[in-house]
Amino acid sequence: MSPPSAIEVDGGIDATSITLPGPLTTKGVVARRAKAGKLVAGTAAYTSSDYFKGPATGRPKAKRWDHYLTLESKSRNPSSLKAAAKYLQKPGLISLGGGLPCAEYFPLEEVTFKVPTPPNFSEKATKESGSILRAGKYDASEGDGIYDLAISMNYGLGVGSAQVIRFVTEHTEMVCNPPYQDWNCALSVGSTAALEQAYRMFCERGDYVLAEEYTFASAVETALPLGVKFFSIKMDDQGLLPEHMDEILCNWDEVERKARKPRLLYTIPTGQNPTGATQGAVRRQAIYKVAQKHDIYIIEDEPYYFLQMQPYTGPNAPDVPPPASNEEFLQALVPTYLSIDIDGRVMRMDSFSKVIAPGTRVGWITASAQIVERFVRHSESSSQNPSGLSQMFLYKLLDESWGHDGYLGWLIALRLSYTKRRDTILAACEKFLPKDIVSWNPPAAGMFLWLSVDWRRHPHAKTKRILEIEEEIYLAAVNQGVLICRGSWFLGQKDAEEPTDMFFRATYAAASEDKIFHAIERFGIAARESFGVK
Amino acid sequence: MSPPSAIEVDGGIDATSITLPGPLTTKGVVARRAKAGKLVAGTAAYTSSDYFKGPATGRPKAKRWDHYLTLESKSRNPSSLKAAAKYLQKPGLISLGGGLPCAEYFPLEEVTFKVPTPPNFSEKATKESGSILRAGKYDASEGDGIYDLAISMNYGLGVGSAQVIRFVTEHTEMVCNPPYQDWNCALSVGSTAALEQAYRMFCERGDYVLAEEYTFASAVETALPLGVKFFSIKMDDQGLLPEHMDEILCNWDEVERKARKPRLLYTIPTGQNPTGATQGAVRRQAIYKVAQKHDIYIIEDEPYYFLQMQPYTGPNAPDVPPPASNEEFLQALVPTYLSIDIDGRVMRMDSFSKVIAPGTRVGWITASAQIVERFVRHSESSSQNPSGLSQMFLYKLLDESWGHDGYLGWLIALRLSYTKRRDTILAACEKFLPKDIVSWNPPAAGMFLWLSVDWRRHPHAKTKRILEIEEEIYLAAVNQGVLICRGSWFLGQKDAEEPTDMFFRATYAAASEDKIFHAIERFGIAARESFGVK
């Protein structure tokens, strides 16, 4: 099998020539907030990341994307009723304007959340000594805090509440420190919804989107009904290959392809679904350069960014010590596309699904002001904004209780948990899989192990199609009592030729470690049986 | 002013010729649930209204709408990964398939909601003696209830959780008792999102949607970027005029209009926004017949359905006694389109925004199985499902704590509160407005009073355009310290001729009764000043 892989973090060629100030730290956030004073933001209050960002002195402004926006996106106008909002500032004015219901009629007086108390994040510790976070209906108007149920449970603006936007803006600045001036964040109702909005902003029917050859099936299924197809870029163990992307774009023949040259790259740079591949810093720079060369807009889908794990040391070597501090943890993370995005050509999609819980249905995007404004105009006339109860939970947990330091501590704990899970599945693979037939790279991030199967050694290799053999192995595994996904399900380009390689995707995120062990044992039996080896 | 209007409920010609069994009652729900046994539905469990509906013996099946579905909607396919779900039934199978995170890592051990205890729904009573509803992480797997945070905070299916779908299905059956067999409910992330999905299912770029001449501005703004325009149907004090709708459709000239004949009617039948008009039962039957004649699909947008109020008795007459029972309350409600929809040509959109709280971002649609299936396919690749925290709140409040009886009691309390608010604004209008210039109909439902202004008596009527005079009055009102919406903001057809009548919309839902009184006094002063009368 391959040597242990860690994420290659430094050594990248910095595409920017400007000197950025040091990134924001958790201490810096505290100082900035103290200077700004108490956040005051009531029902459906206007907000923007601009209120919460650091100074952008000396940074360039983002490129404009007018030439890429679809007819649909270009024709979105702000609501005429919202124009009336300017008069709401008038002292003493009584509004009989907006149709917002009165909080008096919200049948919810108070909500509490029992959550972990840092640094004891385990379920057991939480059960025994978790913190109870409380939100009342009129806390903010009664001077007890800055966010209450009267605000969060009423209508809000498409961008999200100021209380949550402040947190995600600061977090994004700490993690990504975007190198251009006019970046902004907006909440989404999850990254799949955000991705659909992005397609509708950038793609007309008939367009192709570039993506990893094997990719997130929902990203493809969200695109297809819009008449938008995926075009495969070849991959290696660091994911997307910039040379192949360049080659595809250099040789794009609109007549032959029956489609204009692609404008969009969809990529999952870290712990890619399904391959588990993580692009190193140098790889990201190289891909960004190709994007610049061909003026490609990048959708950076990063649900697994904070599931970067400790370097894999192999079955019998001691573990690498965990990050000694939040700063060390942040420095160990692979640079994001947003962090090298000098042009403003990246929409980064962050998600709480893998690091807090999918049921929040809250994520956020970060992009240039122009793109975020178009995105928010769309949200306003579709989802409007994420659940107010979810926003309250995230505010109470992340901002009021944990703070940025506590949240980073949580993310470190998660990193160590996933490391343990990954090491379990790798140990099981070492023990149970026939290595002359099945091989794998230890994933450096994410939830997935990508198993490569040398199908050419299969007894039916000469008489059956690769997809038939894949199905046979899949069913043999089910028969042995393990469900594992067929690699071909993740092929993004539906009109591509039959694949030449065979893979299976196993996740170590969900089952208990005990069950993971048994599952791999069963897969080993199934593979041996199917290949007729011992 | 006009005589007091109540909603005309009976006297309708029943378009159906079949005899339906009596509608479901709250007692019937209890009996049905007892018979069905405990609901078992874990993480991302498949569900359908079919599990919870009564027998549909003798009812016809819904019409098929294949010929109306857009290319986008028709090309939605179920996820290939979801096909693997069938194997999950296999005893002892271990899944390394789906990428669902483990509930162990959800930093939420327990949540509580403090809510009103029926029948004491007031805020004061809730503060003093509200019920505390509790949900733990593993309640369901530990035998304590049927829904827990491990389920609700994980990924769910597009249709919504079984726990909430059961409640809304029963509620819909009690209220609407749809006269065809294969109706279904699906949760939405709010009616605006549901409406956008409906447009994308039924409308291609260039299409017109029929709607009330004055309509919900967001419904128009959601349609316009998709290239879908509104076409105005004239209205009277019961809203949409069926004769005008028929006339428009009979004479639709595709060449002249540069658009194919409309297929969709968007209507807000009850407490219409902005006019406050409510279609009576006879009116609904008449509109439904026109829809049948021209094969129009109806979007029934009903956020204000349960804001139907007590009949207005005038300033000096005694109030009508409140409904004596839940059954009497349900019988006093105007029949829904869904309740007369023998063809399955209605998508009803229900919302919790006006009756629970907008911040839940949960609503639901009811339509035929074919339409709901297409809708859910879209939800799966956009919003996925509503917030799990919101679903848990609604389940705990409506199902586990209040039950259907308690919820109907809440809706009666809301009815009486809105009646009081409406009576306040009407009393203020009687007292402060110049009746020879401003006139109105007492709304029977909803949040809005629609003030008609006889602009022809304005001193500038001969020299200025109607929109200029409207703006002058609007600004005069702002100057007096009251914000009230201009009627022209709600004109749905943007390419129509200049309006001939002038209106203003005032809401009595939000401000305190005291402020409503002052606001109308100020509007009276502004109107008198602008018209130069005393």
C-alpha cells in the first residue's frame, strides 16, 4: 500500500504578491468586539459582514462577474417594499407597513440547550456537567443579551441574522483571511441549497461544470435537472489534476462538445467525497492558476475541511501528539482557496452539517460582495433565511457559550475522534483485505476511505464488463452483511466512457468502531470469494 | 362604508358528485393512532402521508399533470445512492454506505421548550405556568417517545420527518378532507420556497401566471427572475372574479400576448394580501369551475387561513360569541380549494409563519402524489428538509403536548386576538378617517386593511398622475409619523396600464392596539391635509 500521507501544508507558491496583515486571532476578535461595543440588531435588522471584518487596507477589490451571471440572476431586483424600510429610522414613526406577526403570538416563551462545556466535549461529560444555555422571548429588549426568540422566531433577512453573521465572518477571517477587500458572508439553508443557487447564478441550460472525475452525487443530481452537466477532470491521490484541467480547457471545442467553454469548477478540496483525497497547498495554487488562465469561477465545497486528521503513522507507530494550541491547530490546516483568492473568483461553501449537526440546516457562503448580493437576492425569494431556532442554537452555542476558542477546541476534539475512526478502519483493512487485490491511500481528511480494486485479476475480467463485476462484488458484500458504495455511483460525467478502474467507498464516520472492524472483515471475505482467492 | 362582511361559508354548489365520509375528527385521530400502534421512524426514515390517511374508498384518483411539467421537473431522478437503501432492511447488515455523521458528535444533549399550557394561551399564563417540553438525544432509542435529537439533528428525507408529516396529514384531513384518493403532504422550508419550486415545476420562461390584480409582492418577485410574469384578474370585495378569469382565458391570443395560454392560477383565497379579501364558498366553486374549463392548475397560498375572524358587528354592537367547540370552529371556516378539488388540480401551501412563528421556516404543501413526488425530488437537491430543531419544536408542541385539540384551541385563541385587533383598527378608521375620501371593507380574515382612496377628489387630480398623488399621500403620512404601504406596490402585472383606483394597505397584526389607534389618527390627518379638507 501507499506510504502514510499527511496534508502537505507549506511549500506553496503564493500566487499573491501583496503582503497581508497577520490573520485574525481569537484574542483579536475579543479586542475588536470590545471596541465595536454591544451588537444591537432587532427583528429583520439589516446586516453585513462589512460590520464585522477587519480593515482591508491595501487589498485589491474583487473582479466583477457580470459577464458570467445568468439571465435569471441578473434580473433579480430588491423588493420594493424593502425600500420603505428607510423611513423606519424616523423617530416616533409607527409602522402599519410590514406584515410581520407580533411576537406576542409565538407560543414559545423560552428554550434551553444542554451542550458540552469546554474542554470536556464527550457525551458522558456533557450528560454529567453540560452547560444549559437559555434564550427567552424578550431577552434583548429586556437588556439580557443581544438575541432573543422575539427576534429569531420572526421573519429575518436573506443574509441571516447579525448575531450569526458576526460569528461566521470572524471565523472565516481567522481561518481564510481572504486577500481581497470586498468579501462577504451570507447564511444558507445548507450547502446543497447554496450549490443549487450557485448553478442558477452561473450556468445556463447546456453548460458543463468541471469537477473531479468522481464526485459528490448530489452535486451532479442538483445540476442535471437544470440542464447542467459535469465534465470530469482526472484525479490522483491529491484529487483534481491541474494539468488535465488546463488541457481540457485549452482544447475545448464548442462545436464538438456542443457547449460553450466551462466557466465553473466545482471542487471538494479536502477529504473529497468519495475519494477522500485532499489537495495540498501547492496543488491548490496550481489549480487556482489554471482557473485564472481560463477565467474559471471556483465553487469550493468544504464540508469536511475541519475533518482534517492527524497524520497517519501506520499500524504500529505512536500517534502524533495533538495540536498544542488553537493557533497550532489553525496553522496545521491546509490553506483554503479563499485564502489565496486574490481575484475574488471563489465561492466557498461552509457547512455545519459535519461539525455540529446536519439538522441545523445552516451553512454559509463566502464570496465577493457582488456574488453574495446576487445570492442573497435569490435566498430572499426562496428559503428566505435559515430556521430562527437553528440560528438561536448556533448563536448560543458558538458565540455566547463557547466563543471562538471553545469552538476551535471542539474542532480539535472532532479531529482526534475522526483520526481514531480512520485508524480503526485502516487497521481493519490491513488485517482483513487481500492486498494484492484491494489497495488504498490513508485519507488525510473527511469521512471516506476509497478502496481501489484490481478488477483485472477477477476471474470474469475477460468475459464481463467492469460495471458487472463491480455489481457482483457489491452484492457479494451485501450478502456477507456489509453495505459499501460502488465507485461508479460517483462518476460525475454521465456521458463519459465506461471507467477503467474500480473503486468502492467506505465511510468510517457513522458505524461504531467495533462494527467498522467487522464490516471490513466481511468485505474482505466477499472480495476473496468473488476473486476466488484465499 | 360597506355593511359588515362575514365569510359566506355555506350555500356553495358542491362540484363533486361523490359522497364523502364525514371528515376526520380529533377523536378519530386518537382512535386511528391507537389502531396503528407506536410510530417507529428513525434517522432519515422513509415516510408518506399514505401511512397516516384514512381510507379513500370510492374516491377518484387525481389527474396526471405530465403535460404541464417543465423540462426541469421532468428530468429529476431519485438518487442512485438511495436505491441502496433497500438493503438496509437486511438483518445484521452493517452499513459503511451513507455519509451520515454519528450523533455522538452532535453537541446537543437536550433541548427544552417552554410553551403555553392549553387552554391558557396568554403570554402571562405561559410565563407563570407554561409547560416545559423536553427532547433528549436518545429518547427514542431508549424507549422514551418516538422522536429524539439523534434523529431530528441528522440528515432527513425531503418529505420531512414521519413525526411531523403524521401531524400535518391528520390536520389536513380534518380541515380539508380532499375528495380524491392519492393526496399527499410534504414539508417545505416555507411557502415562498414552496412557491418557487412550484413555478419551476409548472412554468417555462415566458409564461404568465394568473393572479389577483393586487397580490403578494414576493410571489411576483419570486416569479420574475424565472421569466414568469403575472397576469391580473380583476377583483371585488371577495377577491378574484371568476368571470374575468374566464374571459381572459377564453380570449387568450398567444400571438398578441407573446405567450402560451396560462396553466397556473396563483391565489390567496383567505384574507388576501394586500386587499384582505376572502373568497366565499360559492366564489371558490365558481373559480374552480373556470379552472376545470381551461385546465388551470391552482396554487392555493393560505398563510392566513386560520386568521379568519369573528363576524364584524360594527362599532356599537355586541361581539359574536366565540366558537363553542373545536368542531364548531372547524365548521365556521370557509371551505378550502383542496376540499373541493375532485381533480387533484390544487397545490395547497400551508404555513406555520402566521399561526406559530415565521422563524420555524417550516410549512407544508398538499397535492396529488405525482406533484408531491416531483416537489420532494426538488427539495432533496436544494433545501433537503426543514431544520431538525424546528421539526422537533413543532412535534413537541403540536403533537406530543397540545395534540390536535390543543392546536385547534390555540387557533381559536388566535382568531379572537386578531378579531380584537381588527376591531381596533376599524374603530380608529370610523373615528379618524374622512369617510367621503377613504373607504374600506371590514376584513373577514388575515392581517390587512385595504383602504380605498377617492383620488379624483384630490386637488391635483387633474394635473398629476395617480401614482404621483399616491406618493404624495404616502409621504404626507410618513411626515405625520405613520408608515402604510402604497397599493401600487402590490400590482402583480408589471406591464399593465396605470391603475385607475388608489389604495393603501395597513396591517393590524404587528403594532400594539394603542399604536394602531394613533397611527390611523395620523393617517387621517395626512389624508385631510393632502386633500385640503377638514
